[in-house]
Amino acid sequence: MQCSMSSLSPSPDDDRLSNLHVALKQTILDLMPIRDAARTCTLSKAWRETWTMRPCLVLNKLFYLQVISNKNEEAEQLSAFSSALDKIFAVQTGPIVETEIYIPPKLEIHHIHHWVQHLTEKDVEVFRLDNSENDACLLPSVFFDFAKLKVLELDKWILSPPPESRCFSNIVSVDLLRVSISAPVSFGSQLQDLELRVCNGIEHLVFANINNLKTLIIGMSSKIDWRWLENAKNLERFGIVLTHADFIQSKSVNFIKLLSNCTRINLLLLHDFLLEILGPDPFTLKTHATRMVNLKTLDLRVLSFNLLRISNFLCLIRNLPNLENLIVTLDFKVTRSNSVDSAIERHLEALDWEDVVLDKLQIVQILGVIGVRSELQFLKILLTSSPSLQEISVFCSTAISNPNEKLRIKQEFLQLLKKIPARTTFLA
């Protein structure tokens, strides 16, 4: 029996790659680096159509390095990168829900303006713009026309919206790193999570509905407006690291009173500058700390050799009724004299903690250990007051490089910890 030529030809049904469900093809593309995903358009018309409807574009530094891998001259590299982005944006026919763009050094600003203009018409919901390797530059005014934007992450930009700008009406999460704000900016009434790290001009932020805020992290960003904390009644996660200038200007602030107004806070991140303005006296500290019934995690990024700060810190944790997780980064400097260490140790030994029971405390992490006696006494206070402790981790300071010194520190701490039933980890 002879077979005809037509019977040997593949039928459309045999093209299994092209006949995959659109959702499955999109999932495959999402798992591929964007350059490889672009190449799938040569497989068939069906794959070409899927590629042009890709909702997520990750054009980060890794993508940049891939594009310029065979280019030696700087001008050639920048041209290849900008051309690649121009082509990718040009073929996208559907909405681009999520976009991340890395801006290489010395890229001309008109490219950025062009891409931002294009993306404002693409219903972008998540936008990350990384300018970390350049001087901060001004974002174009059209940037504030992202009508459907929900998540925004910026690194090293200048925000200055024009007076007629609509700003943002649907944004939920904002993360600003090394951003300067030079004119009033509002992120709308839907904003829930705000992080400001090493930012300038944050006094220009305008809150349309600060009661909607769930997360507020402020790190080394100048000119803090403490009224934010007075009005953000529904905060659940709050972190603050003051600049020295803000610390000097904030010495009259009753910080613990502001915190106790936010009764829903369950995570608190502090720098020890804040411990000096925590409260005017132990009674005030106790009165307001006991109201923070939802606080489960306390992360103290720095605790230095300072009697007032150490005292206020211990007063705080002994009066938090439901504290479960405690993270403390010590800054007991290696260069500190024995006399200073002895003074701190005597103060800790003299504390009356016999009636203190941290019965909810389950996990403790101590970082930055250098092996001075006051550290051991500090840890002893915590351990003897925490009957429910399940896990304790101790991390040696990176300033300790001598292996014998590390071994000594480890042995001293393990000797203290061996009577504790909690799981112990010591990382030198």
C-alpha cells in the first residue's frame, strides 16, 4: 500500500507548540529571560501574538548585561540597550501590568521620557525604576499620569509634580530609596504601605487618607513630621531610623505616647536614637507601653553603650504585654574601655527584674556581639525573664576577626545558654 504525499504532511493539529493554551504559553514566557521570550516569536504566529501580549517586562541590570555582552564601546552599549527597549515596547500590543527598568550610566534622559510616556498608556500597575548608578535626575511630568499604578519602587530620582498633576489615585504601595521630593506629592487615598529610605524633602508628602496606612518605614530621611504618627491610627508596621539632625530637633517629642496611639502596631523597628526620646520617665513609659497590646515583634537596629538608652529599652520590653520576637543589634564598640563596660555591667546587675516575666517572648536574636561582660549580663536578664523562650540566636560582630577571640566569645555565651531549654544558635 502506498501513502500519498499529502498524508505525510503535518496537519495543523500536529503543531503542538502553537496549539498550547494561551495561558500556558504565557506562563512559559513569564518563566523565561526576556531575550529568550522574545525569540519565541519566530516559532509561529501564535507564539508571536503571545509575546506581544506579555504583561510583565523585567528589563533589569541582568537584562542590560545580556544585551551589551558582545559590545565593547560605551556608546555602542547604550545604543544597543535603548534600541532593545524601543523594540520591545513597540511590539507590545496588550497592557503591560508590571515593568522593571534599569537605567545604565550616562543614558540620555530623552530615552527615559519616551519610555515613561509610552508606559503611561499601557495600564501599568507595578513599576520599578532603578537609577542607582547615576546622579538623581528629575522624572518627567507625565510620570504622574499613571492612572492604574498600584505599586511603585524608585531608586535615586527627583519627584516634582506639576501643579495640575493628577498624581496617583490607585496606588497601594510606595518604596522610595534616595529620592528627593521638591514639590507637594500625594500618593492618593488608597496608599497602605510607604517606605522612605535616605530620602530628602519628605515634608512635601501630602496624605489624602493617612488612616488607610498600614506600613510606614522611615530610614535616614530628613525632616520627619511627627503628626503623621499622631494621625495614622491604623498602622500595623512602623519603623524609624533618625538622622542626627532630626534627633536633635525631636528631643521634645514624647515618642512612646505617639506609638501608643497606634494600637494596631504589631511590628516596630527602631534605632537607639529613639530610645532617648522614648519617654520622659519610667512611669510614662510603662503607662503607654502597656497599651501596645498588638506589638509582637521589636527590632532594635542599634543599641549602643549608653545608660539612658539601655535603661529605656529594658523598660520598654518589660512593659510590652505580648512581645514574641526580639531582635537587637548591639553596638558595644570593641574600643570601649573596661571602665565603661564595668559601669554598664554594674547598672544591669543593679536592675530589679525579679518580678519581670516576659511570658510571651519566644524568639530572641542578638547581633553584633563582641564578648564584653555587659553583653553577657544583658542577655542573662533576658533569659532569666523569659520562661517561654523557644529559640535564641547570637551573632558575633564582624569587627571580631581573631579566631581565638571568636572561640572565647562562643564559649562564654554557650556557658550562659546551656541552662536554657531553648534551641540555641551561635554564629561567629
